[in-house]
Amino acid sequence: MTHSAQYIQENFDHTKKDFLEHYPQYNQPKLDELRHTEYQRLDANQQIYLDYTGGGLYAQSQLDQHFAMLRDGVWGNPHSHNPTSQAMTDLVERARDYVLTYLNADPAEYDVVFTQNASAALKIVGEAYPFHEGGRYLAIYDNHNSVNGIREFARAKGATVNYVPTRQPDLRLRDVDMEAALSQADQNANNLFAYPAQSNFTGVKHDLEWIKRAHHHGWDVMLDAAAFMPTNHLDLSQHKPEFVSISFYKIFGYPTGIGALIAKRDALARLQKPWFAGGTITVISVQGEGWHYLIDGHAAFEDGTVNYLSIPAIENGLRYIESVGIDTIQDRVMALTGWLIENMMALTHDNGQTFVKIHGPENTVDRGGTIAFHLDDPQGKRLHYRNVELLANEAHISLRTGCFCNPGSGEIAYEVTTAEMQTVFSEANDKLTFDGMFKLFSETYAKYPSSIRVSVGIASNFEDVYALMRFLTGLLNRPAAEINAPTIEAHTTPDTA
């Protein structure tokens, strides 16, 4: 075992003291108090939660406040004007208004469409955006699959689809590549550029100034803010994309099943919704098959009845985050991230072989608290991601493995070529699963396109990241054959975060 690994294993007090000296921004007494009050269940259940990019954790006070509303009130379906329905409508609209307040968005300029999640918000834009021949859809390699999926709508309507690649070693975009791609737009056509404010794979923060640059070249902009907003403030008075997608559970844990499309009102009016549903129209005739009128604004896109009993919890959650302070959260997250990166990269086997390979930035510059990596044994052989996850489970550590629904970043990280992808897809005898693809790549090309991901958030503390480092040091010097046997059977459970 290396000196640094042994030090971590045996010297918690000295390690934490050294950490605090190097990362004084970690010292946030409010967050220490919240860990023992709002998130006490973590320690009570001995859980090390390191999957905040997959989902945030809710505070106890959020539940108390929301359940008190449910207990004390009588709430009806808001699609009516009776007393209980009107009372519910008032709470839903108050939550809608507060989302705009939180984002510093002018309500005369922006509207909020409540959706099931960020993916549903992206689908609204994809299916209703007026793509056509001569228009373009531009995405980047570092996108969630819900953004990638918009390309199917674009192609079906004859638009050109292009991607901007990320580049090694930090998996960032290059300005020269972005400028070349953005300059291809026909300013007389409908063009949509979609990208994430922060990568859910590497934690890279992509430049929000690209919004203005895209507008200059004639693009509408779809900004995926799902991974960005848990530790950053998005100010829509400064950065003004046409569309923004978010999932509230990523920010504050509860409720799940509600996201939002925040859209400029003029951009929302330009969408061409291909169908209608209950609550989205003013008038319809069954006898006159083509006769119907969509409601203006957000109501035209909120199909059926919204999740009205849960929506008021959104305001509770946003107010809670404001009470803690997004800068306070970010300071702690980046302190923990910096320490993790520094110490993970310092781990080597006794023979000098590198143990941890981080995909993305190896520092805290323009990145968030998400770290993707893989592990190699002393002979450079890959530790199977599923088996590492099983061992982490035994240590009560919640991390995530796979490609995180971001195949573009995975392909660049593992240097997978287009020709190799074509071969694997053509040789698959049945519907290809992720584990099946991993097996084909490992056997055919000796490439292992799957990562381990840890992410820290509002309730994370030093003890959590120290526990992860102890877990990793426990895998040092062990051969892959020992850890990888028995190999996990392939399964088809999707990795969606």
C-alpha cells in the first residue's frame, strides 16, 4: 500500500485537519447543523450517499411543511372554479411564479410549463419545434440522451443534425469547434442548439456565453440545466435561452415526478404542438373534426391534470435552498470535490501502476461536484464496474456506474471510434443491452466503455468522502481477476441519470 493510502486508512483526525487547512471554504457550520437535523437519517442508517447527480436528498422540514398542507387543507382538481379547486389553483400558480422568481426571470418574458421531469420538458420542445428542411438541430457530444433524442424529431421533419465533439483530455468543447458549428446556420431557417449547463458525466460546466453567440448566428437555444442547478444559480436576466429544462428532485429531493420547461413566451408561441389533451384547449368540436383551439401559454403544454398536490412542494424546496444559500452549498461541494480529485489521483499500486483514471477535469476549474472514473489493477487490467459497485454496496456507499445516459462523453472518454460502434451494432444478434455492448467491446477491442461516478451535494461532509477513499484504498494491489469473479450477469436496467 502506498504511503498516501496508508495515511488515509489510519489517520482520520490528521487527514481532516490537513483537509481543513487546504480547503477552508469547507467550513460551513450551517451545513454541519443541517446534516444532524434535516438529514439525520443518513447517519442513522449508516449510509454514504454519493449520487447527488442521480437525485438530490430532501430535508425533513420540506416534508413537514408539505404534509402539514395536505393534512390541514382540502384541495380539489384545479381544472374548476369551486372553492377547493380555486384554492389549489392559487398554490399551483404561486409555485409557478416562484420558479420564475428563483431564476430571476421576468414573468413578462418567460413562462413555466410543469412537466413530469426534465426529459418530458425536452420532449415538448423536440416534438413541437418547427424543424424543416434547411433548418438545423445542433447538439454536443456531452449531452443526456433526452437531449440526444430530439434529433429523431428533427430528422423526421427534414432538418440537418450535427454534433460538436468534446476533446481529450478534459472532455471540454473547444471554441473553434463551437464557432464553426454555430456559423453553419441559415438565419432565415429554424435552428435549435441544445447543450447542458453542466455535464452529468464529467461535471464540466459549459460556457453560458454560448447562448448569446448562438443567438448571434441565428439559433434558438435549449439549455439543459438539470445537473447544473443543484449547486449553481441560473440567472435568466443575464443568460436568456429560449428553453430551459429542469428536474426539481435533482435540486432538493422532493417531490419526484415534477420538472419544468421554462420558456420564453414568444418561443413557446412558435412551437407547433402535434396533438391536444384535456386542459390544453379552449374549444373543441367532435362533429367538426378539425376544430379546436389551444390555450395560450403554459396551459397548452400541460397535458391533462398536473400533479397538483405535489407542485406546492416546489416552492417549499426552492425557499429551503435559498435559506441555506446556493453559494454555501457550492463552496462545500467544491472543497470536497477538490480533495477527492487530489487524493484519488495520488493513489497508486505498490508497483507504481496508476489506480484511478478520472474522465474530465483533474481540478476544480469550471466544474461541478461530479467525478467519473475507472479503476485498473497493478497489471493495468480493468476492474469490472458492476463488481466495484457490489463491493461499494456492501460498504453502504451509494455510487453510480454505467454511461449515465450520456453515450457521447463515454465514447470520447474511452476513445471509441465510429467504425467500432458500427461493428458492434451490426454484430449484435439481438436487441443490444448496455452490458451486452460492454461485453462486445471488451472482448473485441479490449476497450471498457463504462465508468464509476460519485457526486457530492448539499448534505455531503468530509466523513462521506473519507469513507469513499478508505473503500478505494481497500481495492489497491488486488488483481482484477480476484475482484471481477464472479462477473455480474448482464441485465437491461436502464441508467437514466
